[in-house]
Amino acid sequence: MTSSDSSTAISFADMGLPQPLLQSLSELGYETPSPIQASSIPILMEGRDLLGQAQTGTGKTAAFALPMLARLDPNKHYPQLLVLAPTRELAIQVAEAFQRYSRNMGFSVLPIYGGQSYTNQLKQLKRGAQIIVGTPGRVMDHINRGTLVLTQLEALVLDEADEMLRMGFIDDVEWIVKHTPEKRQIALFSATMPKEIKKVANTYLNNPAHVQIETKTSTASTIRQRYSLVNNNQKLHAFSRILEIESFDAVLVFVRTKLATVDVAEKLSARGYRTQALNGDIPQNQREQAIDKMKRGKLDILVATDVVARGLDVERVSHVLNYDIPYDTESYVHRIGRTGRAGRTGDAILFISHREKRLLFAIEKATKQRIENMEIPSISQLNESRLERFKQSIIEAMNDESIESYIPIVESIMEETEASPDLIMAALAKVAQGNEP
């Protein structure tokens, strides 16, 4: 059993990874392996089976992707590796990670999941995709149709196995495992180890090495955590004020229901924020577009339910708002882990009502971290913030070269009215401010 919760001094180059992979890691700005990577990569490079216990956000995708890529052959055009993931979002994220890491190696990576047209999937499978990342339902579908043949599969990864169990996929997973060759390598990753997952591991893994990363309910030290006591009908008002005061890049808002995602997103859009809802009823391609827009800075706020945000990793997310408090600690840890990733700083804000205070104490107890109280910004703070922004916009305009063409207008006003320069400037500031208080 390898247990680790601090980074080791080992580097990626020390692990025997091939040069094209090291080049990709260098281009992506990866410096040192995370604990799960330092423990798992050498084991998987040897070809051994692995049972890994680690939370999301610990870097486990690279922990299995890098050694698997090192062992695969880009010249063999058939499925060599299958990764099973519980949700479409996670499947897409894992497939994107494989594409990034293998950019200098020439592998074909194909995500397959429900809600996406078969045409593209069939075309890619015919061409001989080598790395398949999919959700259990659609993978079974392709095996049954004969469009996905696993007879030459070399490795299988079961990612977030406990989540697949929770979503009712465990029988499908076992069915798929039975359709793989006997001598393939298996890596199973799970945040928790319920007896059903242990049973799968004991049945299908061959003398696996165990890796356990102790971060079960820890939240990143780079995340500042605050809470506000807010009644249900005041949440939107409170959030609007916070958005005016806080300096944010992109915000992920968590609510409990699909209905709430649409309701809150519409109300924020009406207030002028570039916002979109993200829930299980929204077609997959629209969800992917929303995440892509957020990555490109075309969208600033996503209002989501827990399920669709699993695996969502957007660097721009500076703030996570728990608009509705989650019912369990793990969900809270998972939600706020969408910010402050990979050493960046982040802010997590939690709205609670008086009767939800016990949930707040439960979160503090489990994460062993105090969540500080945050007052909703007052009118005077809002005014101060608006004034500061207004002053800043004027200072920025002063540095604009095109300002020269406006000087004759000011001089002409001075001549005609004999007004002082500061009076003219004040009048122009009033025109610029318009009717906004």
C-alpha cells in the first residue's frame, strides 16, 4: 500500500516517460508530479494492475494517462486502451487530457457517450481509434453492435468507480470488463471504497498495487472560504451586490435543482451578466459549447447542478458560489474544488439560511477548516466600488492616444463659456456617467 499526501521531489523525467510525452508536459507547464502521479505512474509503467483511492482534483487523470500513453503503440490502429467514466462531462475532460498529453505522439483519441450522434463515433471507430474514453451505456451499445471490438485491448481504466456505482452502472461496468481480454492491464480509481467496488477489484484485478491519497475531505489551502446568512428570497439581490464588489474572472454557481439553474441564469442575464444554465436536460452539444465559451472568456457565469459539473475544469473560474448549500460534505469539497486548482488561488462563497447552520458546522468539522463570515456589501461599499471603477475608466481613457482629437472641443467650450477646466471636466464626467447613480 502506497500512502501519500505530500509531493515528492521526483520529476516526470525520472519516471522513464518517453521524450514526446515529456515535451507535451513541458509545453503544458507541468512541473512536478502530484502525490497520486508520483505513486501511480511507476506502477502502471511496469504493467501492473492498480487500485487507486483519490479524490477528483488530485491529478489522477495524468496518473493513468501518462503511463498508459507511454506503453501504447501509435502504429497499431485498433482500440488499445478503454477508459470508463461515469458522466459525459468527465469522459470529455479525460479525452481532452489524453489529446493534450499525446499531442506529439500521433494517437487517435475518441470520446463516446450518449446524447452525441453515432455518425462521428462510427467513422472514428472505423478509422481505428486507439484510445476510447466512454460512458458505460454507450460503450456497451457499441460492443453489442460490433462497432467496438476489444479483443486486442491492452489496458482498461475504471475512473471514479464509486460514482459509477452510485449512478447504477456497476453491472454494466462488469459486463464490459468481461468483454476484454484476460491479460489486459487494469487501473481502478475511486474516491471511496464501498464493498461493491472492492468486490469488482478482487474479481478482475490481478494482484494490484494499492495507492491511497489522503485528501478525502480536505479543501485546497489556496481557496478562501466564506459564508453569508441569506434568506431564500434575498439570494439574487445578495449575489448581485457581491458581483459588483468582488473582482472576479469567471463564476460557477451551484444550485440544487435543474429548474433553479434556468431561473437563476435568466435573472442574472437580465442583470447584464453573460450567464448560462448547465443541467442534465440541456442537450450535450449545448453544454459543451457553454463550457468552451467560458474557457474562451465569452461567458462569465455558469449556473449548474452537481452532476453536470463533475469533472468540469475551467482555469478562469475564480469564484464558486454555493447558491444552495449541498447536503453532504463531499459535494461541498467537490464543488469548491472547481476553483483554486493547480496552485491557483480561488474564492468559495456559501449562502446559508439560519436553519442550515448545522450543515455549515458539519462542513467545517469534516474539512477541519473554519469558514469565515462574510457580510453582504452595503450601499456605501457599492457606491465606493462604483466610484473607483468610474475613476479607473477615466484614467484609462487619459492614456488613449485618440484623446488628442477631443482637446479642440474642450478648448472651444472654454472659449465660449469661460468656464474653468475643472467645471468642464465635471460636466463631461456627468455625461459619461449617464443616469446610473
